[in-house]
Amino acid sequence: MWMMQVTLEKKINLTQDVYELHYKLPEPKIMLPGQFVTFILTGIWGRSYSILEIIDDIAILIIKKWEQSDWGRGWSIALCDASVWDEFKVVWPSWHFVLQDNSDNKLFLWTGTGLVPLYNQILEWLKKDSREKYQLVFWVRHMNDMFYTDKFEALKLQYPDRFFYHLLTSRDEENGIIGKWYVTDFLSESVVDKYSEYYICWAPAMIEWCQKRLTELWVLEEKVYFEKYS
């Protein structure tokens, strides 16, 4: 790991509070899927974020902006409110949450920016000449909190026999009725019979919730991998 200075080159609003941020690196880098960087912000403890992907000398991250009242998450405000060409110090890189090197079918469960540490890994594995299947379950409160659905659809068309995705919302209203669809509504015996490994990127309480449901469905603990999202 080493310290470097990066420059914010582009900001894209994916939703009302989720941003795709492009940082220019001092030189082109090769990324290992699952790596993350730690931003060093003045007056704020270092904060780590997973890298979505690297294109030449541009590192792309997706960060959710939390309001200051939400557990004092000032670091997300500092990054999401930054202006193009603002510079930041980061510690680069670390590597933690990675897919197992095997041919097992894999099911992924996440909410919001929890997709980031998994997205690049899934892309890399799909490019390999293999037969394993990948199913994504993306949960948010409202449909307008969804993003990258166009990318999911493109992958589904490119890998129709190997890539699948399922979108869940828990607070959207239709005909005056608020639908409450949760991951536990999706997880069933018929679903888990198709997959051998499970990857969860979520808040700690939600990880426990998913683990409990998978245990009820007789999924072995060692087949469940997770990254705490906060």
C-alpha cells in the first residue's frame, strides 16, 4: 500500500443521493477485483471505498451521500459535494472481499452501493470460458433509488444462460398500495437449490437477517461470504 494524490475529474448523479465519481490517478494502474482505497480527509478519520473499475489512469467509485444527521457521516458529504479538479490523498490499494476461485453458481445480495465491491469481480468472471451462473438481487426502498439497471440488462443479453438479476423495492406504491418486497421474500428452497455460494454486501443487521434466512434453508455457513456496508 502507498499514499497518492488523486484528482476528481467527473461527477455523475446516478440517483438523488448516489454519485459516480471519476478520479484521475498519477499514472495508469491495474486493479485487482475487490480492491478498495482509503481517503484521508482533513479533520475526519480515513474512510475506505471499494473501486468499481479502473480505466487507464481513471479510478471510478460509486458513493452514497449521507446527510450529516445520519450518524455524522461527514466523509460522504465531503466527497460527494467536492468540485471537479479537487484533489484528495488516498492510501492505495487494499484487497479484501473477493469471489472464490471455483465453478460454483453464485448468488449476490446487496442494497445501494453494496454492488461496488462485487461488480468488477462479476464482470471478470463472466469473461472466462466457464459455465457457472450468477444471479444478482438488488434491493432498495424506491425504484428511483435503482441505478445501473441498463448495465445489468446488457449483461443479461450478452450472457443469457449465465447472468440473471432481480430487483426488489420495499416502499413503492402501486394503485394506492405500498409494496414491501424484501430479500427474504425472494430467498426460497427453489432459489437456493440453484446456487452453491452466497455473497452479501449490506448493513450488519441486514447481513444477519440474510444469514438467518439462508440457515433456515439449510445453506452451510462456510458458503456465505459478506462485506459490511455502512
